[in-house]
Amino acid sequence: MQDAQRQLSSLSLAVVLLAPGQRIAAANPAAEQFLGQSFRRLKDRALGEVIRFVEPRLAARLGETDAHVSARATNVVVTGQGPRRLDVTAAPVIDQPGWQVLTLHDISGAEAMSEDPAAGDDSVLRAPDILAHEIKNPLAGIRGAAQLLGRKLEGSDLALTGLIADEVDRIAKLIDQMQSLSRRTPQALAPCNLHEAVRRACSVIAASGTAPPIVEEFDPSLPPVLGNADALVQVVLNLIANAADACRNAPAPQVIVRTRFASGLQLHPGTDGAPVRLPIELRISDNGPGIDPALRDHVFEPFVTTKKSGQGLGLALVRRLVRDMNGRIGHDRDENGGWTHFRVHLPMASERRNGLREDKT
């Protein structure tokens, strides 16, 4: 059995130890990530300096250090980050008067970890059944035109026609997959190189000629993820395209794609009922103005969009594809830095028996 500190460090749930006077005495990595500060900056600070509870009764109840407190879906304001929605618990430390253990679970814009499909979730999957024939016919024409152009070109121009043909094939396959998904047929999963999927998506976005600079911050030591290669490309393509569109009017638009081992491991039942750990994180960030607060809790629902010409199906499809790979997706806003982050957490193709290394960043 590992020591308590290592166990706390492995939790994806933010845990804060409060000394008398509600001063921060300890915080696990998930709490550092949630509060946006290292423990060195948090140590000995009053809790009220870093997080404000909007509900006065909850704030007063938390001040009673001998009370057990539990609050669901309560509003807070995190210093430098703005409003968030949390599940909060607090409990006194046994035999240590004035000491408390506080847990914070961020549910702002995040999907539920349990599988609760709504009727609208299926509507996004029925739409491709209706449109599949109309989409596939012009795709075949596009592919044929690309092949004809390829006979007359060479060098980098020839590579672009190859990219067009490959993308047409992938989109056609995606339509077939979506029709299968509407019948709840599971995707075939296999070890995938996450970075190859990201670079493929980036090359497609770059070929459009309208994308802002895309910065790659990859951890080259990441092992393969368990997923579906084409679905991964589609997920990354949608998220990067959304990020690029979101920051298009920023003074210096930028999209950052980062991969890493997450500091806290998420655990949930997989499609076969077995526990699944999600230690690999793909984060796609943009420096646009952020999502309308009124829509933040609904962005993964079908037909929810901020675009005038959008259909609101892209993120709903992304969530379904990620879930079918036993992964999870959520988003958050860093008001202090001016960044919107979409985070995809995925399982490894094979878990390491000797434990996972921690990300110290």
C-alpha cells in the first residue's frame, strides 16, 4: 500500500487541507490545477483569498470547522479564473480541532462521468442517416477531381491532391461509422499514436490557409492510446477548427495543442463495465474571448452553437466519439490568462504495471 501523500496525488478530485483560520496547509496536484496556482503560492493563504463561495449560507457553514458539509452544483468564483460550478464537501479532521478537509469537484462545462444518454444525443446520430446519400455522392466527385489533378501536378502540389483524396476517404468512412453509431455498434479499438492523429488534423487545418498559428507542446514519451485512429483525427480536427474560429478576431490569434500525462487519474466504468483509467490528456487551447457563460454547461448538447451558420452538431459528435473510445472530454476557461481549454482524457493501450509517473508541470 502506497503512502497517503501518493494516494492523494493520484486523485483527480481537488483536495485541500485547511488549518485553523481556514488557511491552506496542503493541496494535492488536482487542487493546484483547479486553483491555477502551485502549492508554494497557496501555502498559508486564507481560503477566501483564492475562492469565494457565492451562496452565503454555504460560506457560513464552511466556517463552522466542526461541521460536515456537502453542497452540489454550487457557484463559486476562483481568483483569476472567474465563476465556476462545483460539488463541494468539507469535513473536520479527527482529533484536530479547527482543521478541515475540503474537496472540490468542478462540473462547469464538464460532461457527467456516468452514461446518461438524452433523447437529443440520439438525434445528432440520426441526422447522418438522412444525409449520408447526399454527402457521399459529391465526395466521390471531389475524390475523382483530386485524382485527375494529381496526374498533372508534382512535388508539394501533388501531395495536396493526395491529402484531399485521403480526407475524402476518411470522411466517407466517418459517415459509415456515424450510421453504425446510430445503431449503437461499438467502434473497433486498437493502439493509436495520438501525435500522428494530431499532426494529421493540423495538416488538414493548415491546408485551408486560414488557420492561426498552431503551437505543438507534445510529450514524446507518451505510450499509444487505446482508440480508433480515424475517430481521433475527427475529434482533433473538430476541436482545432473550433479553436481557430474562436480566436480568429483576437489581436494575436493562437491555438496550442498539448499532450501530457494528467496529474490526476480519472476512473470510470468502460463500455464493457470494467474500470478504465484515463491518464493521457490532450488539451486544445485558444486565446479567443471564450464561450458565452449561458452556454458553457450545454456546449456538448446537440444543436447548441454560438456560430450564426453553425448546426451545433460538432461537439456533440466529438463527445460521442470520445466516449466510444472510453474517454472523457470537458472544458474550462482561464480568465486570468485569457485561454479556453478543451481537454480530452484517454486510456493507454496497455497500463504500466509499476505505476504511472506524475506530471510535475
